[in-house]
Amino acid sequence: MIISHKYRFIFVKTLKTAGTSIEVFLSQRCGPDDVVTPIIPHVEPHVPRNHDNYYNHMPAAEIRTRVGRDIWRTYFKFCVERNPWDKTLSYFHMMNARQGGGLTLGDFLAGSDFPVNAPKYTDPAEPDRIIVDRVLRFERLIDDLARVFGELGIPFSGSLGVSAKSEYRSDRRPYREVYTAAQAERVGEVFADETRLHGYVF
């Protein structure tokens, strides 16, 4: 999570949407007074700072309360979202690697640990109301970032320069080739809010 007073933006970090890579990139360009939360495990050359009372993957509604009305109203707020079926597969591979490689997709989907992001950028009192200014799409991330960074005045050459946490996924087949019909339906049920908000389909 980043609050940049230098560029007047708030970056709300979501799960499995290149958030760590974006944070690493932005941390190199943020000012000394900006808020940059730590990444665990640390990723070079990320530089956290001024993060007391803030934390990684902090929801927008909580940030809104913490920063106050003026900053929330005047700073540009953005996050990234991703197709739920693709995002879930990426998350499964990360969890499988972290647990030693013995987790099956079926067992994972039978559990309750999913990278649900909608609560991070919607209003807790109105779950269908997005409270950030823009939700970028992972599927066209570089183009969306180039547009936002251009509007904010952040130098950007078209590459983040790092692909953090991409090493977990060795099976690069398209997600449609991986899920069974029942598994695809399970993901659709879990991410019903996100599919409704953004129009994602299997």
C-alpha cells in the first residue's frame, strides 16, 4: 500500500494482481515523506518508509479513515483487478509452493482461502460501490499503468522492471484448460461480486 504526497495518489494493493511489482517500482520514485508499507518477504529494491499504522493489503475504506477526508478526496486512488479464474489459479500455485508442493487444485478449491479483492476497494456498507477512482485491469496492465502514471506525472518506460512472485507458477496453460466444469463453477460462486462489478466471465 502506498500513499504518495509527492504525486498525490493512493495505491490500494490487491491480491495476485502484480501489486508487489507495482509497489517495488513506485517505491523507487516516491518521495521521502510518502507512506510505503513493507513487503514480506522483502523484495529488492523495494524501500518501505513512514508506514506506522499502515500495512500491506490495507483496504481502501480503512485507508480512507486513516488519512482523513481532505487527502482521500483530493488524491487519486487506484488498484488492480484480475479475472477471478486466472487469479485463483495463480494464488493456488503460490500457496502450493509455500506448502511444499503437495496441494492439489481440488483440495485447494474445497477450502475457503481465496484471493477475494472486492472488499479492498468497495465500501463495507455498500459492497457494490467502488470507492477508488480507478480499477485497472491486470489483463491490460501496462497500458493502464502507462495512462495512470502519465496523468500523475510518474516517469514510466513501459516496464515495471520486476516480476515479483512469478516464480511460483510452472504450469502456464490457459486457465480454461485447467479447471473442470465443477471447479470453474466453484470459482464463479466465490467471486460473484467481482464478476458482477467488472463483467468477468470464464
